[in-house]
Amino acid sequence: MKHILIITEDVVKIQSFTGILGKAYSRFYLFWLKYNLSIRVWWWKHFYRVSVLTSDCFNLNRSNANYYSWELSRINYADKRLSYWQETNQILSDIKSKSPEFFQESGIDITQVFKTRLCTNLAYDYLVYDQLYKKICQRLQPDKVIYLNPLSWINRWLLFWLLEREYRLKLKRFLLSSHDPNKVGEYENAVLLSLDFFRHKKTLEPIFLALAKTKYTPIYVTDSLLASFLPKSQVLAKEYLKQTQTILKNFFHPLKPMIVYNLVLSRLYLQAAQNLFLKLKPKCLIVVSDLRNLETSLCLVAGKNKVRSVMVSPNTLLDLAEINTYNTTDFVALPGQFIKDKLIKQGVASEKLTVVGDLQTLNPPQLTKKQVYELLGIKDLTKKLILLISFRPNWLIPLAEKQKFLEWSVRTANKFPDAVLVIKPHPTEKRYRILAELKAMQLNEAIVANNQKLELVDLLNAAAVVVQTWSMTVFEAVTLNRPVICLNPFKKNYDFFLPVIKQGGAVEVTSQKELAYWLKVFLGDRQLIKQQLTKAQKAIVDFIWPPDGQAVQRVLKLLE
């Protein structure tokens, strides 16, 4: 019998729709897609052997069902790194050919500000899926392939509109901030620290405090501060947006809103950055990454003005597709040898790279266990805290997997009357949404921490054990002598994402029974806790240098 493969859309983005209308449409679309899929499977099985590639939420219970998150977890993303960049550069080359002079700002190619972000979106939203389709077709060798995407035009319109709204709001925030009076004075030996994401302060704060004790004057540069250096941005934005829309009138792409608004924002950021450099005449620039508009524009202007720049990366690993190039600054400070070796293999000059250790470990807990418990509403200080690291569902860990992760964790933790489960939301995750998820699943026995009141380091310090999927929290937890359990309900290759697991950095479990066993161990068996922590601390050495209090001093040497 001939073989047919039915491929549906991956609904992970549609599942993330919020609000009454968003949730209603999501539920309707999932029902409609599953109904259409069921009808087609029933029809085609009379003539073909049927295989399906679909989202995990449908749970078809068929031996020939293939699920996106499982299949996506088996792809070597980095293998196609160069092709992702070739596609990105081709798109940028095509649009720049329409009006080359428009894409220059004071001698700087404005597309350099956002090209890494564009490449990331292209890779993970589109190119990876193309890679998957080719791979699964090669494996299954179907005689016929059907792409099933009912209401596709509505989905494309919604995703296009949401993307446009996201970047329209980014532009609006910049313009509103540009109206604020610029209160920055003139300083001698200014060092700029790009603070474009609140999590980056954990990395930058130790450097800031150390610089304040030297001849240098450290200054945090936020998006709002930078915007204040371009008070006429309202007029410029209107002009640039009109020009961009005219130039790209006949350009069609799902990521067009991102490109259009980033072209406008890039010119504004670069002009504001140039004004900032002219006023402050900084001696050095420190950034944490090479992705967001603030850090990339500051790096480009620093290069133009021959100002020394250093990237102080907290990353112990490269992203799955290894897209970030780490080439926007003169030097790069890294937490461990593992990522340095990876970057050298990728082609980054070894003389640019220096292992300094993890600066985040220099931020000690600010609260006592009693204070943490009070903020969480836990009255019994004798109870041991099980800290669950939450996450936002994505194409690799979809909603179905998160729900299983939460269900197993909450129900298993309830078996330990001397412990309490506390859920730490992801930094980009809303607390009320986790509460709503728990309520919908009838899981009412967990406490959800408030990110606005409790830092991760304080929660880790108060915890007895940490439960996660493949979060980078494992490194911070082990550094603070907290054992980590990686819960893998769908039995994926988590080691592919987080190689420290296989080396002993965490205990991996794939069932509730295993989870219950290791929770019992880590809540009471001091000898086994000590053994696991010894093993884990050896495992993370390649990823993070053992803390010795000298990480900041190594960074300061790069400024000289």
C-alpha cells in the first residue's frame, strides 16, 4: 500500500494567544484543525498507509503520529547555521538594492543593528520547519504529502498583525522616552553599560560597583536614556516610516513588519547613540549581548568612534542554532571554557575571547530564608521548599509538555507533607497566567512567586531542591549548592540542549515515580545530597569557572 504523509501547522503560537478573543479563537482553531485532520486520516486510510506530523496537543495515540516538539528536539540546528545567515543576508541585500543611500546612517549600514534578530526569527519561525519537513520526508519516504492548514489566511493575518503591533509599540515607547528631558551631565572617564534587559543587571551590577571605586564613571544606558538624546525623534520617525513604506511597497514577507519598523528604529537608535557619544565621550562601552537594538547600535557607534568595547556574556552555552556571532565588540568576556571553545570553532578569533567566570555569582542573596517565606506566605519555617522553574511554551517545549511538567510536579510534591512547592515564573512570564493555568488544571496546592518581589537567587538560597526542564538555572542552583532534578516527561534528548545534564550536573527523571524518589532523597538524605552536589560541581567546571571573587578584576583588565 502506498504511503501518504499529512503535515499540519504547528499550533504553538496560536496556543499562546491571550485575551478573551485570542483564547476563544485558539480553542476554535484547535478544534477545527483536529476535526479536519481526523476526517482526512479517516478518508485517506482507505487508500494509503497514513502518517501524520502534527502538534503535541492533539495526542492522536497512533503509532504513525509524529509530533513537532519531539521531531524538532532531534534536529541539529547549528548544522544549518550558515544557510540561516545566507537567507538573512539575501533578504537584506534585496531590500538595500532598492535605495542604497537610505540604508546608511553616518556611514553605518543600519541593517547591522537588527540583522541578528532577523536571522533568529527567520531560523526558528520558518527555516527550521523547512529543515524538519525535508528530514521527515527523507525518513518516511511518502508517495504523497498533504499540507493541512485550514483557516491559513486568518492565521497569517493574525500573526502579521501581532508582529506589527509588537514593533509599533517598540517605536512608540522610544518616541515617548525621547520627550523626557536629558539630565545626563558631562563626566570624565565615562564607561557606558548597556542595560537593555532587566536580567542583564545581575551581570553588570558587580562591574558598575567596581568601576565606581576607580577613576572611571560608570553610567547605565537604557533605551529610555538613549532616546532622550534624540528629542526630534517624533518628526524623524514619521519621515523615516513614510520613506521605508515607499521603498518596501512591493516587498512581501511574513516578517515585513519587523523589518519595516526596525529600519526606522535603527536610524533613530544610531543617531541617538552618536549624540550620546558626542556629549559623554566615553572611554569604554560594556554590553551583555549582540541581539537588541540598544546594544548593537551602541557597539556600532563605538566602533565608528574607536571606543573600546567589551561584551560581558553570561551565556554558558550558545543558542541551538548558534546564530549570535559575538563579533560586535573588541573583546568578549565569557563565564567558562566550554563556550569559548565553541566560539573558536565557529570562527571567532581566540585573542578576542577571555574566560573571566560568572559575574552573576557575585550577587549574593539579599533576603533571609524567613523573609522569603514571609513574602511567599509560608508560615511554617520547618517546611522545605521545592522550587519549580517555569517556562513559556515554545516549539521545543510545547504547552502539552508544560502541563505535564506542572501536573507531575505539583501532584508528586503533595506527597511530602514536610515540603511546599513554589513555582518561579520565567522572567518574561506573567504570574497571573501561571495561576490561571494551574486553576484550569485543578492544581491548587502550589505557590507562585512574584518576580517583582523575589529574585531567583533569593529563592534558590531558600530552596532545598530545584525542579526544572532544561533551564540554565541549573548552573546558578549548583553554584549555590542546591541539587537539581530535570523532569523530562516526554523523554526527549534534553542533553542535546543542556549537555551538563549527562555529565552529572542534574538528575534526569522521566516518570512521576522517579521524581518522587529523588525528591525524597534531596529532601532528607544528606549523604546522597552531598554526593550529587560533588558530582554536579565537577560537571559545571567547564561551563562556569569556580567562583574565586576575581571575575570583575578580569573584566576591568579588558578595559585598559
